[in-house]
Amino acid sequence: MGLSTHVLDTMHGTPAPGMAVELYATGQGEPALVKRFVLNADGRNPEGPLFDDANLKKGTYRLVFEVAAYFRSRGIALPDPPFLDRVTLDFGIAHADQHYHVPLLVSPWSYSTYRGS
């Protein structure tokens, strides 16, 4: 399975469809944008894994989630500036032969993540 992500909107108890996400490779100086995508109805990348088994490489990466824009699109009035605007997760891939799943559970005021399966 390579690398995947999934976002759950804990304010509404649903996936986070429509949230914009960016994936960067960060191991060689300036972060390099790998891809941008918008989450589908299940809160996942509509194209499947971010990297499949053959293309996942050992290294460091960054996922950036456009949290404030997502909640505004759901009609949530946020302060200016919002408490959480963009959530940035930096993580490492130590074993490219294993599956890495990076879920985000998020509300306008908090988030958590973990290495999923």
C-alpha cells in the first residue's frame, strides 16, 4: 500500500471531503512539492495511495492540510486569524517496504495523528 492519508472531521463526526492537501518531500534542502489533491467523500486521496509500494522511498515528508478553508466551506464561522489554519505534519519513512498511513483527526481547535495501518 505504500503511503496513504485519511482525514476525519471530529467536529461533525464525518470524513473531510473537499479538504485540500499537499505532500512534500523534505529530505534534500527545500521541501519539494510531490502532489496536491482534494479529499474525496471518504476523506481520502481520490487517486488512491500517495505512493504505491514500488515508489515509496525512505526519507522525510510533509503533509499540509488546509483545515481553516475546509471548515469555512462547511459554514463554520472562524475567528480571524483562525486557531488552526494549515496543519503541517512532518514524518519519516524508515522502512519503504512497510505501509505508512498518516491519518488526521481534526476540528477547528484541535488535531491528532498517528501511524495507522
